[in-house]
Amino acid sequence: MFYKKVKKQWELGNVSIGLSSDKSNEKVWLEAKGLTALLIPFLSISEKSDLVNRAKRNVQVKQVNSLLVNLELENKPKFVVVIGNPASGKSLLGKALVAVREKCKLIELENVLGKKINVSNKINDPTMTYIIDDPQFATECMWDSISEHLNDGGAVICLTQRVSDLPEHYRSDIATLDLDIH
């Protein structure tokens, strides 16, 4: 009941959520002014946790955007790898990036009967930022399309569990964001 009101005020910038520097949820705080401050104590633990996770995703989106800007300033290929264990929020981060970035497309690869998936035909707009979820299931043909896209000045963000899921030539000199560092 109170959650929707507090969430709306947070979206408007009227609720502050303090995150702990060690990325744990142990030391977080919610702060608001006026009537919204009176609602916060009535939020359940899961509602507070949801707001904290939303705030974390916002920080992660800003970190990825910052990595892309820095790569562009350094005149390097705009290739960012987001690393995280299963259920660490990689896919949610991908969806959040699509929601806030212009010209951004999420390509979700799922292992279907152990087969590699060819979606190279979906990487065809040099102005688009492509987010590849689970790149370990990509075919070599897709990696060729990614190389061409990067050479044309496009951006690619890979969401993966391990850097070793990437082809060998993509594993060095890359910008990474590790969601599992505590």
C-alpha cells in the first residue's frame, strides 16, 4: 500500500537510498522528507529490498554508460563485458539499459538443446548499442558481426558469467563491470 507511493517519490528523486560501499545490503538507508518519510517505516523488508535493488541497477547503468564514454574518449572499441554469477542481475541490468539508452537492443541467447545460436542478422545497425545476454551460446558468425559492428564505431555490451565465455581475442584489454565483487 505504501510501497507504490514511496517508489513513485523515489522515481521523482524525493527519496534517497544509501547503498553500502561493499555492495552488500547490510548497511543501506532510505531517507525522505515530508509525509513520505512517515511511510518508510511501514515498508516490508522485501519492499525495501526491491527499492535498494532498483537503486543498485541505476548505479550499474551509470557505470556501464561511463565505461562506454571513456572508451569513446580513448578512441577504443566500445566493448563492455558485465560479469556476474547466475541471478546476480545481469539480465535485469540489460533490460534497464535498454529502457534508458537510445538506440539500444537486447539480444537474449538461450541454450536450446546445447546448440549455438546464430543471430548475426540482428546486428545490422552501426548506430545501435547491442546487449548480448549469454554470449557463450553465440556462433562464430555472430562474433564476426560483432567485430564488424565495433569497427564501424558501434557499441556492444556482453552479459556473461565468465570472461572465458568470450572468444580468445575478446578477452584482453576490455572494459569490465563485475557484479559479484563485494
